[in-house]
Amino acid sequence: MSITIQNLNKQFGNFTALNNINLEVNSGELLALLGPSGCGKTSLLRIIGGLDVQNSGKILFHGTDVEQRDARERNVGFVFQHYALFRHMTVFENVAFGLRVKPKKERHTETEIKRRVHELLQLVQLDWLADRYPAQLSGGQRQRIALARALAVEPQILLLDEPFGALDTKVRKELRRWLRRLHDELHITSVFVTHDQEEALEVADRIVVMNKGNIEQVGSPDDVYANPTSPFVYQFIGNVNLFHSRTHALWTQQPGDAVAYVRPHDIDISLIPQQSSLPAVVKQVRAIGSVVRLEAAIGQDGEVVEIELSRERFNITPVAVNDEIFIWPRQIKVFEA
Amino acid sequence: MSSSHQLINNRKIATHESKAVTLVLITVALFYLLLFLGIPLFAVFYEALGKGWALYWAALQDPDAWSAIELTLIAAAIAVPANLVFGVAAAWAIAKFEFRGKSVLITLIDLPFAVSPVVSGLIYVLLFGAQGWFGPWLQEHDIKLIFAVPGIVLVTIFVTFPFIARELIPLMQAQGKEEEEAAISLGASGWQTFWRVTVPNIKWGLLYGVILCNARAMGEFGAVSVVSGHIRGMTNTIPLHVEILYNEYNFVAAFSVASLLALLALVTLLAKSIVEFKVMNNGSRLPHGETE
Ligand SMILES: Nc1ncnc2c1ncn2[C@@H]1O[C@H](COP(=O)(O)OP(=O)(O)OP(=O)(O)O)[C@@H](O)[C@H]1O
Ligand SMILES: [Mg+2]
């Protein structure tokens, strides 16, 4: 089921939380909403799910306007940032909830409910926790139960608000791979919110980068990472060095005020001057796993540039602190300042 | 090194001092409790039973005493459910929705706590009494509120309506509305969400509020006294009946009937402790913040 969002606006008092959002979520895709805190990700997700109402604009599911359908009728699975499990129910009852509140005509028999719930618990690999209460689960387990609960009603759309936000790095990584596999099995159109770029890059089919209620860029992870269309996206996704035209006109190569954006791994070094290279002094050398990170100072005011080299590349030109080197960009993107 | 040594030393001194302070504080508190609560409570039962069980029973079986008990039960039986519904509705609205005039509503809920009960009673007389605003209209339609049972019920509701709402508001605010939203998005109706998600989450706080509300409803004196008219066997509640008996120097009877209220207090305390204990063991939030 595809989702179409047209000219969507949301205000809280005088504050604009969402500013003219237009977005198409393809059927069966896993889309990430990525952006800094307060940029409107949760607001957008809640409006899609029918938990909040927009001030203007339209939401279409599979081409049909859903304005008249409230959260109850949208058949959307919602996974909340803080899980929102029913604290007075066991894990089993939590997952069974959506099945039990169905109208009498559609309701399954008790045996059928039991079978379905256990099937879902197996899907999230937590069948053995059926009798526990939410308070007795770890964060990662709660997250998976919340997901199983949302899936119980066989939603056609799954909305996840920072599903792994409250978990430690290792569990996050495990769970997001697991989510990706699960999505590939079920093929539910899914939108998940995150402020972690790594998570978005790793898991999503497409990424929507948001900033202050606006969509900055939409694209595949590769695309967004390699070809940011705005300074904001450049800075928000991945590390980046900034070179202002006032001090480094050599690199910006543009008349007027401009800023050049260069990723640390797009900078190369050498011990002798190259074409359009800048002299620099190595300030720090750090080997981190398979890469070596350098910090080098350029210009009079000692502006620091981050450089990332593969270990092999570093071994060809091994440098040490206080060495004088020359740096130049392999790839550069210039925006007007 | 020396600083950490000092720290340990300091702490020792601190605990040493605080132990003595704790002891003094506990003693003072216990003494105070004994003086102002324990002794009077004992006195009630001592006076009531001082002349033997026979007189005690006789006092309780007096028809006027019975009618006072009956009226008290009726007033509580109406006031408590009414305030239960009102309290849940008000707390629900305040905790889960944003609307204009919310702070006004919160302030209004506290009004009965802020106003002296006697004044509350007078307000009702002013509104519904024979000389009151609605007095002529009521008389025309032959409705008697003041100096009659309905008036007593009304002021009882007024005086006790903050108890349940006040207990639930912080509880529901702390719980937020995510669970309800989850229920709705899973397809539950508002009614199902209320009964399956909201009520189980607040049930102990609710019970706690009901217990306190009930105790006050049965024990209220000031407001009821103003609107009752003290008609023996008709518009006397237990507290009013006690006063009448006492003023007639009928001490044994007065204390016998008063002992019922004292018993109610003890039962209330017990029930309250049980609820608190349950809540603690349940691991859910304590309904704290006594409102008076
Ligand atoms: N009910 C509300 N009333 C007023 N302002 C609100 C309300 N909900 C959200 N906002 C504001 O709208 C903006 C967007 O909020 P939103 O929750 O969508 O951000 P977010 O992108 O999900 O942030 P985070 O990553 O911190 O969760 C914020 O500035 C927030 O303060
Ligand atoms: Mg959010």
C-alpha cells in the first residue's frame, strides 16, 4: 500500500512543525525519516497514523484520501518511541490486544487467537516470554514485543518512531538488521523515524532528510550520502570539512561568497605540492580499525581539517605529528554561502 | 588522599548526628500523634463502653440513631458514585487533552478544599433556600432542597468532589496517553480503550480516592449542618446526631454513635494501607499526594 502526502502543513500555535510536505512512499518499501531532534519527524508519523490531524494538506493511502478515517480505521501499525506496551497485561495479552478488540463478527476464536499470537511471538523470537509483564523485559525485548503487537492486526502500513532510540549500540545494530530481514519477509510499507544517520543508511530503501519542518532531500542511502543537495544534508549526514571562499578561494573556485564541502575520506595527502593543494601541518594521527584519521592545520589561523585514509593508503605515505604535508580534494561540492 | 579521608570522616559525623536527630524527631512525632490522635480515639471508645455494652447497644438501636445512620449511608451512596464519575471524567479530560480553560477547571476542582465547609453550606442555602435565588421557583414547583435530604446529598457531593479527581489527575498525567493511542491504533474503540487500558492502569488510585471520598462523605459536619435543619429522625446525619446527643448531655449515646465514625476511620485507614501495599507490590505508581 503506497502513501502519498500532499502539501501537508502542521502548526502548533504559531510554530510550524511541518511546512508543505510532499512525499511519496512506495508500496512495500522501507523508508527512513531522518533529521535532527525537533524537526517534525514524530509529528509527520503521527499524522500519517491518524493520531494527530494536519492543519492542511492531504494523505492518501493507495490513492484514497484517508481524511475521514481516524487512527482506528486506518489499519496502520504504530510502534511508539517508548514502546507504550500495556503495563498491566502480559506479553501474550499485549500481542493479543488488537485481535481481542475486533468487532464480534470479525473476531477470531480463542484457539485461533492463541495460534496467531504464538506465531507472532515466534516471529520476533520471544515466544518464551509470553507470560511476563512489560516491566520484566529488557528494552530490546520490549521493542520487539511492541512490533509483534503492531503486526498482530495485519496492518498494511507500519510506522515506527525511533524504534531503537532507547537501546545501546550493540542491540541497536542487531535489531535494525533484524528489522530489515523482517521487512523483507513481510513486505509491509514501512516508515521509520530515526535521528541516527548510520541507522538510516544501513536499513532503509530510501531516506527522507528533514530539517525544521521541511524535507531537504529524498533519495537512496547512496545518493543522499554521495550527492547531498544542500549544505544541511552535507553536514547532517557523514562528517564534512568546510572551506570558505574567503580563505580558500582555490577550492571553491566561484566568484562571491561560497563554501566548499569535502568529506574526510575525499581528501588525499602527499609530501610534495600537487595541483591545487594546500599546505598543512599534521596535528594528530589516530588509527581506528581499518582507517587512519588525521587532523591537520591549514592557513595562518590553524583551521583544522579532518582527513580519513585507508590503512593501505596511509602506509604508502606514513606521516607523523608535526609533519608538513599537502592536501587536496578528490571530490568537492560547492554551495553559495 | 587527604580529601578522601576527610570525606569519610565527615560522613561518619554526619550519620552520627543524624541518628540523634532522627530519634528526637521520631519521639516528637509519636508523642504528638499519641496526644492528639491516640488519646481522643481511645476516649471515644472508653466513654461509649464505659457504662457497659447494654447501654451502648441501646444507644445504637434508638430509632433516631438508626435514621441518622440511614441518611448518612444514603448521602454517601449517592455522593461517592457521582464523584467517581465526575472525578474520572475530569481527570481524563485534564490529563489527556489540551483545551481552553483547563487551568480554570483545575482551580475549580480545588474550590471545596479552599472554602470552609460552613461557607459551602451557606452558599447552597443562599441558592436554594426559601429566601434564596432559586427559592421562589423551587417553592412554586413544590421542591424542597434545603432542610431536606436532597440538600444534604448536594452539599455532600460538593464537599467531597475533589477527592477522586485530585487523586487521579497526577496519576493519569504521569501515565501519559501513549497506551491509549496504541490501543486506538490497534483498532480499539474509545469505550474498549477506557475499560481495557485506562481503568486497569488507574484502578488503585481510583480505589484510594473512593476510600477517602467515602470517609469524608460520611464524616462531613459543617456544610451538612447548615443545610440540614437538624430535624431529628429526618435530616440528621451521624455527625449531626452526635452533636445533638452531646448537647443534651446524653454522653453515653453521643459517644456510642461517635464510635461508629471512629470505626469508619479505622476501617478507612486499614483499607488505605492495603491499597498502598497493593500498589507498591504491583510495581505501578503510588497514588501519592494526599490532598488535604
Ligand atoms: N503537542 C505539541 N504542542 C506544541 N508543540 C509541539 C507539540 N508536539 C510537537 N511540537 C513541536 O513540534 C516540533 C516537532 O516535534 P516532533 O516531535 O515532530 O519532533 P521530532 O523530529 O520527532 O524530534 P525528536 O527526534 O526529538 O523526537 C518540535 O519543535 C516540538 O516542540
Ligand atoms: Mg520524535
